[in-house]
Amino acid sequence: MTEYGRGDGSDRWQDDPYLGDGGWNAQQAQHGDQQGYGDGQQQYADPQQQYDQQRYAEQQYYAQQAQQQYNEWNDGQQTGYGRQQYPQQYADQQQGYGQPQGQGQQQGHGQQQSYEGGWATGGHQQVPYGHPQDPYAQQQAAYGGGQQDYYGTQDAYPPPEPPTRRAPGREPEPEPDTGWDPGPDQGEHAFFAGGGDDDDDDRDGRGERSGRGGKKPKKRRGGPACLVLTLIFAGVAGGVVYFGYQFYQDRFGPAPDYAGDGNGQQVTVVIPKGAGGYVIGQKLKAAGVIQSVDAFVSAQNDNADGKSIQDGVYTMQKQMSAASAVELMLSPKSRSNLIIAEGSRNVAVYALIDKRLGVADGTTAKVAKTQYKKLGLPDWALDRPNVKDPLEGFLYPSSYAASKGQKPATVLKEMVERATEKYEEMGLEKKAAGLGLDNPWEVLTVASLVQAEGTSHDDFRKMAEVVYNRLKPGNPETYGSLEFDSTYNYIKNQSKIDLSIAELRRYDNPYNTYFVKGLPPGPIDNPGEDALKGALNPTKDGWYYFISLDGKTSKFTKTLKDHEKLVEQFNASRKKS
């Protein structure tokens, strides 16, 4: 028999097939009606005392039964239960309900009758109810009479307990760790299942309900989790759409472009040498002139003269359409470069640089005099004797992007670099010997004389022949003397026409070709490309003399007599004027 709520058996006492539904504390009789004691109400002894007595009686009873069965089995015969009785002391202690009212009535809690009879007969006599030594009164005669033992299985349910004696529900045993990981897309993540630190916050408040066997429900986070995922997916989708649109615009859509001729705000843009359409577009976009490089390149390609945009400084307006920017850059109105004209002397170029850079007068000339060896002159131009200015002839005529903030040495170095590249390109060093000259320095000097004396580009080749013919020592006309007014004017830093022969022949200076035979020590100006070409490819018509009657064109003669006739004609025209 299992103790109420505390016994070792596994079946519930209500479901005992031998006791039936005995009621609360097993006090309902197996057969017949239950009667009260005394005035019809059951009088109960102390519950704790009854509990201890009943447990002791059950233990003694089952121990005696096991020994009795073992002895009988050894003899080959089983006898019934009940040959042993509980001690009298235990029986006396169990009488806590007063006097019995007769047979067929149940005694106080914990009293049971002993069993008589064996396994074979199945017939047992019942001790009258209330017998002092029979705690199991009015129960079936013996165990084992073809009946199944409901308390012998391990899977039997534990007996129910009153609410006041229920212990907290036992926590389920954790599942064994098999080492298998379901992976991120198999199991449910704790974040979505509701696990986490938040569960601990409610343990104190709901611990009592959990202790009574109720399983605490998991908190769900479906709403916040779905919101987070929705925001993530929306951000990813938006990024894909944005970058996809940008990719389409870059590859297939029209390039962004401003409209109109600008907003009126002027800006200066410096275009470097050798810059192509994309480089020019980048410079313009950085200055805020155009909206995109692709739009400018497209407009440049659409313009027939778009490829002729040169390097230099341009005055533009902000927020111009690409087509308007191309048109303005092709117009001279936009050019704000430092322009070096063909035939300019270095003294004039130095003054222009000072003014453009905003430095004091003479600053650039001083840098040229003291730093000329650091500015990139070729080896054949260095260490020339009696040279007035080593940089003369190397400030190549062109357009330069000089602006305030730059240093004079930077601008001079760019000019020398461009001149050196041009001279190498045209082959001055290679062609000098074929022209009867010693080196490219002399070729450059001849080109400077041609540039100074010629009045038009058509004159340069004839003028170059005059130089080469007069340089010949044995020529019958000048006997090796050049006698150019331009050399005298160079050393005097002037540009006069009315010069007397007496004055010219008296001035002793290496640059005065009336006083010294041969070429001057160096170039007297900065020749342009046409003058260089004329010096490299002179005519062969036998010209020795030249004169300009109107200042625009020149007339060439082969003899002094013919030349003097033109001189008389020139003087006559001057008198009339």
C-alpha cells in the first residue's frame, strides 16, 4: 500500500483495484456504506502521528510478506498473506477514532486487517472491522489471486497530493548534447523565440505560478523582429534601386548638364599643356563651370573646332551648359593667358610676367639673371661668351597660364621647357652643319635676325638667304659683314629706323654688326616657328640686300646698285610725308 503522497509506490491510491475509490485519506470502506463514528462524523487523530504510524506499518507489512513468500516458494507452495500481524503497540497507537460501531465499518486512519489464506484458495476471512491488529479491514482477502500488481511498474503515475503538500514542479531534464548544430536556418534563434535576458526580469514576479507546476510561456518578439527585418530589406532594396539607377544613367542616360550661358559669376580656369577633353572637363567641373565631364566631352566632339582648344588661362562663368563652355573657350574673349608675341625681347617678357604675377618690377629679370642655369636650358646654350641675356631666344612665343600666386621662376621654366622641346622637334642641332653653321646656338641666332628684320612670313626664307650670303667671308658685296640695324637697336634697347651710318660704325659692341663681322654673340629676340622654319630652309636666289618701303613688305635685291635705287625711293617718300 502506498502512503498518501509520500509512499514508494507509483500508482495513484484512488485507482488501486483492491481498495477502489477509498475517499480522502483512504477512509472509505471497500464494501458497503460508510458510517460515521459517534455522532456520524469521523474523528481524526493527529495527522502527523497517523502519517508516521501508517508508514511504519506498511514497511513492516511488506517486509513480512516478502519473507513469507520466499519461504513458501522454496517449499514449492505459496500461502496467503496475513500469517503475521502487526505488533500490539502499533495497533494500540492506531486507535484514534474512538469505539467501533460494528462490522463492515472502516476504522481510523492507518488501521488495516491482516490476510489469511494462501495463493491457491483465494478465500479469506475478514477480521471484523475495528480489530486492534487488523489495519486493512474490509479489503479483499489476498494479493495475487489472478490480479495484476499496479504498483510494480516504473511508468506508473505518482499519486495525487493535496494542494498544501504539493512540491514545486520538477524542472524537465535538459536534452543530451549530441553535438549536432541545426544551423542558422534550421533552429529558431533565441532573438525570435523570446529567449534572452528579458526572461529573468519576470522570474521573481511569477515564480510562485511556475513553482506550482505551470510552465512559464515564452515571450514572443515577432513584432519588433519583423520590423527590423523589414527595415533592413527596405534599405537593401532602396540601395539596389539607387545604384542601379546611377549605373543606368552613367551607361545609357544623358549626362547631367546646366542650361544657359552661365549665372554671371566669373571664374578663372587654368588649362595645362597637352590637356585633352576629359582633363579640360575636369578642370571646368572643379571650378563650377559645367555640371559633368561627359557633357563637356560630348559637346566638344559635336563642335567642329572643339579639338583646337589650347592650354592657357580662360575667364569663364559658373553653371554654363557644356556647349556654351566650348564656344566661349574657342573665342579670344575668354583667353586671359600671358601671351608672348613672336620676336619679343626678354626685357619686354620680364615686364609682362611681373605685371601678371603682381610682383615688383625687375623681379623676374633678377631671377633670370641669377637662376638661368636652373631653368632647364640645353647644354649647347650654356656658357656662351659675351651674351647679354642667356635666356634670350628661349622664352618661346606662345600662350601661358600665368596668374597671381605663381613664382617667376615657375613661369620662366615653363617657357624654356617649351622652347627646348620645339627646337629639338625642329632639329636645330642636326641641321646646323648643313647650313654652314657650327652649332644650334648659331641657328637660333640667325632665326632671331630673320624674325627682327622680316616684315611678313613670306619674307623669312629670303631674309634667311641674305644672312647666309653676307656671312660668307669672301662675298663681293659685304665681305662678311652683316650690317643689320636690328643688332644695334638690340644692344641699345631701342627700335629706331633713322640711323646714320656714321653712328652705326662708331659704336663698339659685339652685338653691333656694323662694327663686328659675323653673327652677334647670341639671339636678339625670341623667334617664332615661321622664322625658325625660314632659317632652316632659306631660298637660293642670290639675295644680298633688302629694304621695306611701307613697313609692311620688303623688297630684295642682289647688288648694291639696285639697293641704292630703292633707298633713294624710300627717302623721297619720307620727305613727302
